[in-house]
Amino acid sequence: MSDSPAKPAANSGSGPPESPTASKDVTSPGNLQEGGPADEPDHPHLEIDHDEGEDNSDADSAYISLGGSSRTGSITSSITNYVYENGRRYHAYRSGQYVLPNDEDEQERLDLQHHIWLLLLHGGLYTAPLNVPAESDAGSEYRILDLGCGTGIWAMDMADQHPRASVFGVDLSPIQPDWVPGNCRFHVDDYEDDWTYRPDEAFDYIHGRALGGTVADWGRFYRQVRTHLKPGGYCEMQEYDAWIFSDDDSFDRALWTKEWVSKLDEASKVFGKQINVANRHKQWMIDAGFEDVQEKVIRMSVASHTPALFTRVHSYTEQQCQVLIEGVKREFRSRDLRLITIYRFISGRSPGPPPPEL
């Protein structure tokens, strides 16, 4: 177990679905059922049982097991009693706070996305000008925090690439592998909570990827990030625009896609955690007092999102979601449509903790 305590921070039917009303045709965009937001459940705080007596006799091994209680303490039913919706599996801890599933299909998508991010950076894991100590260097611990780590693939690659660094991953779901590099640990927690790291646990680098739709208050988020970075430490957000663009009239002609991204953005606003915010991170970092803020922008072909917001906010049935998604996929494959999205890599240096007024 890490020296640090655990803190942050469907079965689809055949044929078209039944129409929600006799006058609506759900087989064309613009005519799918709409509804109000779902009630937000109460979420008790997760209690962690720390195992102070853990045997780390294999700590010099390249990889160690984090099975059982070695992740954050006991993996209780409050974490693994998953929620099922639209034929997909979702996190149990803080249920409903995150709209993407955590099942095997989603884990495969996350790992595939990781390789896409690598291709965009020609094999690199980050763009910030980090000064991670070499394996042979002595000195103080270099600490890295990965927020919303998902399957843990970025954190493990980072730990492998930088053996002198200690890498910590935080996520709502315990879907990371048991066998990980010896300098990598994962915690189940919610980075929207108050972070309770001690001053001597400050980080040199805090990383987040595709966190759009997971944070209600980005100003508060960046204040917490800056508070828990060492002076001179870096924050980097790797995000993609949850919107579709085109250099011609392709987007206007892609009616299903236009319906999809418009309602997705609308639903995420009602949900209280807007997804399409990637283009705002640079200014948010500047507003939070980060220095030397840089943004690398790369255009590429499109990706897709979960149906959860459509069922929770717009009250779509599972079949209606399938109709919409199939229409979007058909447009994505069309050679007559040239649809793109934008990936962004935003980094900034913290001059030190923010003043109280921030």
C-alpha cells in the first residue's frame, strides 16, 4: 500500500423503437423523446480501512500485486456493487456522479483511446516540460497524480517510464489491474471532494485526461490542483472537444450527428457537469494563477459518447438511444461527410499555493 493515505484528491430490440407519442417518429433525428433530469441520489462518504501492516517484502520487484486490501484498504460492497443501466455497468461509489460505464467494453475503449493519445504525441505521455529524475539520481521523491485514471494504463506507463517517480491514480471505479509497477498505486476516491493531502505529500505533476463531464466547478478544481502542487509543479489536462466540426457543410448535413452532440451538450448542462468544455481549460488555468500556460491543438476524426445522459436527462428509451447511435455511426462512416473533432493538451506551471481569495 502507498505511503499516502487514499485521498484525491441492454438488450436492443429489432426494428425501430416504439414512439413516445403517437405523433412522433423516432426513426429520424429531432423526434426523440425529451424529459427532465433524474433525481440526484444521496451519496455517503466512503470509509477506507487502511492496512498498516502490509508486507512489502517484494517492493524491489518490477511489478507487485495490489489485490484485495492493498489498493485503498478493503474493497467493500459499496465500491463493487455496480449499477446497471441501458445494458451497461456503471460505478457504485458515488453512484450517478459519472456518466460513462466501467464495464469490459468501456475498459477496452479507454485502452484504445490511450493508444490514440499516444499516437497524437508520437509515443509521448505528456507535453509539460517535466524534469523527472533519472533512475540513477538521488534526491527527494517525485510525485505524480493521475485524476480519473480509469484502467490505470497511463499511470502504469508513466511509472514504467520513470522508475524514480511515485505515481498515484484516483478513480471512482476499482477497474485497474492487480499487478502494477512497484512505484504505482491506485485509490478509489472522488476528486470533486475536498483534497486532504498533507503539505509534505504535494505533487510535482498532476495529470487528467478526458475529464469533461466529471466536474461541476472547474474554478474550485483548479484551486485544489494548485494547492496540492509543489511550487514549480505542473498541471496538464488532455481533453477533446465534445463537439463535431467540419471545414465544409458536412456537419450541417450530418443530421443524426448534429442531434447527438447538441442534445449531449444540453443534457450535460442539465446534469450540472458540462462535457463540451475542452476549449475553456486554458483560460481556467490562467484564471487560477498558473504560469506559462500552453495549449497544443490537434484535429482528428470523430469519437462517440455514452447513452447515459440521454436516458437520464432526455428520458430516451434504450431503443431510442440505439436508433440515434446507429444514425451517428452511419454518418461517421460516410465518405461524403468530413467530420472532425479537436484534441487539446493544456499545461501550466504553479507558482505555489493560491492565495485565500482565489
